[in-house]
Amino acid sequence: MLALLLPAKKQCLLLALALLPTQWCSLSVAQAPFSDPENSGEWKLVPSVSDEFNDATLDSSKWFVQGVDDKYENRFKGRAPSQFVPANVGVSDGDLVITSKWQPEFGFADEHFGGFKYENVTTGAIISKTSFLYGYLETRCKAADGPISSSFWTIGGRGELDVFEHYGLNPDSTDAGNRLQSSFHDWRTPGTPTYGKRIWTNEHQLPFRVASDFHVYGLEWSPQNIKIFVDGILVRCASKNEIGEHWVVDQAQKVWLDSETFPWEVDPGKLKQTDFPNGGQKFIVDYVRIWQSDKPDVACSDSPTLLSNPIFESKLADWHVSGKVTLKEDAANSWAGSNHVALDGGGEGAIEQTVPVKPNTTYIVSAYAKSPATNYKDVYHDAWLGVKNYDGDFQSARFFRSYWHRKSLQFKTGPKAKTATIFFTNQWSGEPVLVDSIDLIEAAVGR
């Protein structure tokens, strides 16, 4: 029973005590993706970009540590004010540990990055020495529990693929610690408006804090699709056709694991020593595994929505409306179909729909929305997508961007659940927002 409670590699370690070394090696290599335990995808581990971190030290044949011998891949010393320091990267008890520390006495580079000076905070990063093209990426990890990122990403050629950029704690944003953000960044042509910027993203609210415990995060990357998994649950499948010109991940990539300060989350001037207690904030990684397969990819498929009239083609039928809510019959400016809904400013608008659900079942609700008056300087108009009355805790995801964008959240019904109420509201802000294409699906487990 003890072995069942341990991470997979610790279970193997118990078994390995009774086996020859060659048998132990085969156990490690035989591990299948968490979302495909029967290995129906015929995945084969790629050892050069996979690591269990079971050695006494980091495997230098696989990984480059940023800052060793004052060398930095891509000339990236860290996101200021934080700087990558080799001493902050280590292996302990079968885990990779990247520690972020408050270290104002450190000899920081006399440089600026992104308008900020390197100072006060040291972090760490490792990069694979070899590249790979397409496959299934997976890690089991626990994010640092402070105002610092814990990220698993790849970069190469034209683009960057972020499996996640966790942010453990933002005192001014209660949803930051539950956010799973997967993204593409554009590195195609220097000098263009999108160069180096996030050009596609999937933002998903999890039912747990990423810094509270270990979880398994996976991403399947093929020439035609990406699929994002959390603890074996498929939270999003997006096709190359859907992403369109923003699909920039079509060349070989190197793997990164790192921590950085994010000035857009917490102002560097507000960071302080108490944010990094007890020797620092730790991003702990149990393993990194990357597989590849010769088997054809399974295309994205649309799960049937459980909501009625999700894109408002039947106007506001089946939706309960309260406050200042207006139907907009405007195909040119709708996300999907001919209509969308406006929750007008100066009031408390809300739409909601109650639907039958199964007990003890995971669901994903999503929507597209935009707040036209948000200017990203001093005006941020907020609205929320959420779920209630499902024999579980109230959950919501916040929208504020000025263009149509998608967000989703994940919830599991309680043992007594028979219905759940899905809502979209601006009642806590009274600020104008548009919403379209609200969707509710039963989450798929595995590929």
C-alpha cells in the first residue's frame, strides 16, 4: 500500500531493490504518459531530454545550467530584477530543485532587462543540451509558493512553447495561484510588432493552487495539434488550423525549466525579503519525460456542450437574465454566429443557466469575452465566468482584456450534485463587457 502512495519513480525504486540494475533501467524507460497509462499511443521515451533526477547531482551530459562559467544561452540572464545563478540549481531526494532567494548582496550583472535592473532576487534555470521535434511532454512538479514563476517551456527556431508558467502567489490577484497558462511566443522576425511576444494562449483556472502540492502536467505536440493535460485530464485541444498564423512551433526545440520574477504580476519595487523565507522559494520537479511516437496523431474533436443556446443564436432563450443585459445582433462583431451579449456598464448584469450534471465528475466551462474599455494602463474592466450550486466550492475566472479571448475553468461535482449553475457576470465591477460562446463539457480523461 505504501508504494501506491509514492510517485511512480519511488514505486519503481522499491521494486528495484529486488532487481538487477538492467531491470531497474528498463522499469524507468517503460514509464508511459500519465494520460495514456496503457500506452495506446505507442510512445517511446526520448532519454536525451528526459530525466528522473535520481542521481546525486544534475546530469551535465543532458543539462546546461544558466550562468555556469558566466555563459547564458540566448544571452538571457534572467527576467530582471531576478538573475539566474548556478548555485540555485540542485538535485535533492530524487527531485530537481530550483530555489529563488532574496540575495541583495549578490554580485548582480550591471545591466537592465525589460526596463528593470538586476538586483535582490537570484533564481535558476536549466536547458536541455539536445533538441527534439514533436512529442509528449510531461512533468510532475510543485510550484514555488511565492511571487516567482515556476515554468516548463521549450524554444527553438521560430517560436516558443510554454507548457506552463505557474505563478505561485500574487497578493493582488487571488486567481494567479490557480492559473494554468500555456502559450506560444513569436521569435520569427526581429523588429516586427509581435517579436518575442505571446501570440496565442490558453488560460485555464484549476481547482487547486499549483504551489500546494505535486501535480502532473502534460502537453502533446504534433504537427497539427496541441493537447494540454492536468493529472491525466484533457483541458484543451487546439489545432494548427484553429491557431492559424500564430502557429510558430514547427521546428526543433530545447527544454527549459526555470524561475523568474514577472513584473506584470508583482511590481519589482514591492518584492521583499519576507517573500523568500526559509532559504528561498523552491520549484520542485520530480521528473521530466518526453516521448515520441510514429503513430498518427488523434485529431481534436468537439465534445457536445451541455448548455442550451451557447452562442445566443436563439437570442436569450434558456438563459436567466438579471440587471443590465442586452442582446447584440451583430455578426461582424460576434465571436461565433450572429449574436453576442453585452453586460452594460453602470449596473450589475448577469446571465446564468442551470443544467443537470453527474456526481463526482469533472467538467470544464469556457467562454469568450472582451472588455472594450480596458487600456492596460489605468483602466481594467473586469467580468467573471463561474460555477455555483454543484455541491462544491464557488469558482470563477476573471476576464479583462479588450479583445475577444477565451478562458476556462475546471470543477468537480460533489457526491450529492444533480445540477450546476453556470454564470457570467459583471456584478462585482459594474463595468461593460461582451460575452459569447459559453461552453460546458464533461472533461475527457486521457487522450
